[in-house]
Amino acid sequence: MERALRVALAFCGILAVLWLALGESSAPSRAAAGAVGALAITSLAWQQRRRAGDASREAEILAQQLVDERQKIEHDFVRLREEYEILEHYFETVMNNIPANLYFKDEDSHFLKVNQGMAESFGCSHPADILGKTDHDFFGPEHADQALADERQILATGKGIEDKVEFENFADGKVGWVLTTKQPFRNRAGEIIGTFGMSSNVTELMETRNTLEKERNMLRSLIDSFPDRIFVRDPGRHYLVVNKAMAEWVGASSPEEMLGKRPDDYFPEALVKSGAREDLNLLATGTPVINREWKLRGQKGERRIVVTTKVPWVDAEGRYLGIVGMDRDVTEERRAKALLEKTEQNLQELMDNSPAVVYMKDVSGRYLMVNRGYEELFGLDRADVLGRTDHDFIADPEAADRFRDSDLKVLEKGKSIQMDERLYVDGEPRWYVSVKFPLFDASGRVHATAGISTDITDRKEAEQAMGQLNEELVLANDNLTRAHEQLIQAEKMESIGRLASGVAHEVKNPLAMIGMGLELLARRIPEDDETGRETLERMKRGIERAKTIIKGLVDFSSARQLERLPVNPNQVIRDSLALVDYELRKGGVKVIEDLADELPEIKMDATKIEQVLVNLLINAMHAMGAGEIVVRSRQGRLVGSGRDEGARTAGHLREGDPVVFIEVEDSGPGIDPENLSKLYDPFFTTKPTGMGTGLGLSVSRKIIELHQGTLDLENREEGGVRATIVLKVT
């Protein structure tokens, strides 16, 4: 047993020494191997000493040497362990604080070690959550397959990939750009055992670069599209930037051809020297050159006018880096300006010699041009008008508002308008006919308005005088026509009166004889002859009807004087209603009285007025049947004559006379408009045969006219007819 132990200890010591000799392991492993070897040798030595005893001094020395070696090994082990821990700390500090993703992978692209930043960018809380996984566990096939292919290429070739910019979808759903560097991961023997790499988020940098690239391209496009000649020169006057217009101007094939060259290569010596002095002064003082005009012969020998603007080009610290300039050929512009000034001068002269008032305004109403007529009209100098609006110097704000409104109409419609305008000049009203029209620019947009106003006061006054004279002639003609019609109507009525008087006289006596004969026949007809007696009764009724017609004719043609006494109109109305009360109730007519209180008395023939009212009430009942009649009285003043042809009161009633109105309104169907003009003609009636003679309204109107009043019938808007009697208060 003791022998076997010695052999084992010797084997362990030898194995430890061999491990140390190979030197393949890490520092901690080597320290541990040294300690094991020392322990084995020490134990073996003590075994030998115990066997040999105190007599073996050599064994004792050997043991001491082994103990010293062990202590040295232990000391080295502690030192190496401390160095290892320091290096490990340095490595972890770098891994976790560098602003980039650091990682190590094995040959199968499994993660061996990552830093905290990479773990967080992958959506993990700790690097341990990533170890053993691959890119396919965190990214889509497109990105993961490409990363795997790159790593396999590194393993196969041993060459790394540096500064590769990749588009990436991050774990938080955002997208961006990363800058990646990958290298082979080797052991101490130089063998490739995997890959390691570093990636940084350069999204902001890439976006900035892209933005700068876009802005550079935009600036390049902008300066190349400018017709002006743009350039940038360094302090030595070498061209750094030029646009296409500049290259074409000097005859260069492209802007790139001019880069690095100087003005001496393209311009005359005299211009170059003056320009050089100007550039030196600009760089020395920083004073810009603004719109300096100079002349130059063109490529075809023509004289050109050029305007130059130059400013210093400075960096962020304010140091001068060169000059930025722009040359503009204004030859055509100056020619056009001169032509325009000449045209404006001719136009102004033409306007000043026009008898009309001429002016021009911009879209805001500010005056751009006025002629001498305008100055004389308002007593102003054009210098006090140009650039101002009507509200600035026209005393009448309403007139200024009208002028502005008409300008806005022209601007809105884009068409000319014509109107008559009135202005007060020296306190006197003057009339002007004004034509306002739009002015269009080259693109077809309205950019101003213009107006031409001609004084038409004399013509306006003549027109007004002529119009007034024409109105007077028309009125006189109407009065003459009305008088002529009245004479015709009066003559017709007089003829009808004479005819009625003759007819009544000739028919009255025969009717009396026929009546006596009927009385004689009635005595001789037997009592049981009903047919005979009925026939006699019809004959008697026919005679009575004939007598009624004759009486009406006699009354119509009668020229006797009325017995006019002061009477209250309301009393006459009530007496008339009493006379027809039975007839109205039998016909189912309801009468509504709307009589005014305290009406003045009027001189009238009460019996004749009652005859008129009874006639109107009976006519209303016959026109509507069962219904409603309103009888109204009121006091007022006459407004408008409104008399028909033949009215005999034309010289009696006057506008504003105090009158009493008596109105009879029914709820019937109204009067056919075609019959309104025939209502007062004798023998005209719309009633069935046997119900009217056609003389009622004619006689009634004559009675009212004899009272110096009027009788009018009209259809009501709500339906039915309104008869209105107007009697003058005396």
C-alpha cells in the first residue's frame, strides 16, 4: 500500500511538471498545476524521509527545496490570478462601455460572448440571454443569411470585413443603418476558432449624409438652373464652383473645365486687374460688392451690361475662405426698361391730352397712373395721388366705397363694366359715364384696373329735362284720352237715358191696358180651370216684371234733384239691412256688421242710398247663395282718385279729402275678370233670366255719382267681391 502511494505521488509530480513545461494552458491553470506538483513531490519526500529517517540529510535538503519551489509557485499563482482578474475587468469594462455592439461567435456562428449594449439592442436584458444563439433567432432570413454567409467567408479565407454599412431592422421595430467590422477569432496557436466583430448604429450619420447629399444635389441643380452666372473662388482667385450659365458665358465646355482656373484665363486684362483689386479689398475688409455695373464686349462683339455682386465666404470661425459671386447680364433688361419708359411717356402724353379722366390702379386700389384731367378734377398733383387709394384723399367716404366696390367687381369678373357716377366738384354735382376694365399680365392674370370717365353732366341734365317733358306729355295724353273716353261714356249714358225715357213712355200705357184685360179675363175663367188661372198669374208676373224694368229705366233716366239732408251713414246702413233681412235669412246668408263709431253726418238722399245698399246686398246674395256678408263703415281720407271712365265726380273729390267708406264684402266666387269692365253697362247681367234686369249697378252708380261719390267693385284676394262706396264729408 505504501509503495502504491509513493508511485502515485511521483506520477502526479511528473504530470504537473510536464503540464508546466508544455505551457499551453492559461496562467491560472499553470499555477494550479505547479501547486499540485509541489504538493506531490513534498509528500513523496516526506515519505522517503520517514523511511530513511533522520540520517538522510540529502532528503531533508531536497524537501526544503521542494517547499521553497511550492511557495514560489503559489506566489506566482496568486500574482497571475490577480493579473488575470485585472485583464478580465479591463475586457469587461471595454465590452460594456464601448458605444458599439461587441460579440464573439464560434465556428457555427453561435454567440460566445456579447456586451450589454448588444443585448439591449437585441431586446434582451442580459448578455447571457444571447449566448448559444445565432442571428436567425433575432433577425429575418434576409439579414441573418447574409451575416452567416459573411462569417463563413471569414472562416474560409481568414480575411475580415471592415466598415460595411448595412440596412437593419432593429428589435424595437425601427429601421436604420449600422457600420459593421468582422474579423477571424484565433487561439494562441493562430487557428481560427470563430469570428468576432463590432457594429455601430450610424442611422443618424447616414440620414445626415443623405440629407447633405440631397441638399448638395439640390443646390447644384439650383445654381445650374439660374440664368445668372454664379461662382466661388478661393483667395488665390481660383474657381472652386461655377454653374452652367457661367461656363457657357466664358465659352467653357462644362463647369468642371473651369475648376482650378482663374479669371485671367477668360477675361480681358483690364477687367482682371480691376476685379483683383476689388477681391483683395473684399477679403481685407469684408465689405461686399453689391450690384456693381460694368461693360463687356460679348462673343459676337456686341456691347453687354453686367451687374456683379460679391460677398466673402467664411467658415464657422469667421475666417475668409474665398469669394462667392454672381454676374447678371442686364443688357436686355435695360433695353426693355428704356423702351418701357418711352412707352409710358407716350402713354402719359396721350392720357394728358384726353378730355376724359383716365387713371390706373393696382389690385389693392393704389393709383399707378393718372392724367391731367384727373389732377384738374380733384385739384391734386399726381405726385400726391400715386401710391394712395381713394379713401386717402376723397372727402366723401361713401363715394370712395363705391369706387372701390366697382374696382373689386372688375377684378372678380375679369370683365369691363360701365356705369354712371355722380361726384361733387366745387360743391356742385357732376355726372360722369365711367368705363372700368381689367389689365392682364403675360400669364393672363388681372394685375391692375383702369378707368376712363367722361363728364356727361350737360347730357344728363338734357336727358332729365327731356324725360320730365316726356312724362308730362304722356300724362297730358293720358288725361286727354281719359277725358275723351269720359265724354264718350257720358254721351253713351245720355243716349241710353233718352232711349230709356222713350221706351218707358211708349211701353207704360200698353202694359196698363194689358193689365186691365187680364183682370177682365180673370173674372170669366171658371173656378175649376186651374190651368187658365195659372196662365193668368204668369202673365200678371210678366207685366209686373215689365213695370219693374220700366221703373228702373225711368229712375235711370230721371234728372230730378235729390233731397240731400244730413244723415248718419250707419243709420242708413242699418235701415237697408232691415229691408232685406227676410230675404237674406231665407237665402242662408249671415250678416256681420263692422260699423265705426261716431261717424260724421253726410248730406245724402237716404232713400236713394238705401236703394243702392239693397241692390248690393241682393246681388251679393245671388252671387254666393248661402254664405257670409260683411258690411263695414269707416272714416278716412281719399288716397288716389281711382275713378273709371264716365265718373261725374272727377271735379269734386280731391286727393286728401275727408270721406266715409262703406264696404260690402261677400264670400262668393268673385267676378270673372273679363266682366269687370262691363258691370256698369245698362242691361248687362250675369244672372239667369228672370233674376235681374241688368240696370241695378248702373242705377246705383248714378245715384252715388249724384252724391259726388264713387262706387267700385273689385275681387278680393281671399275670394269674393268687395263693393266700396266713397262719400265726401261736407
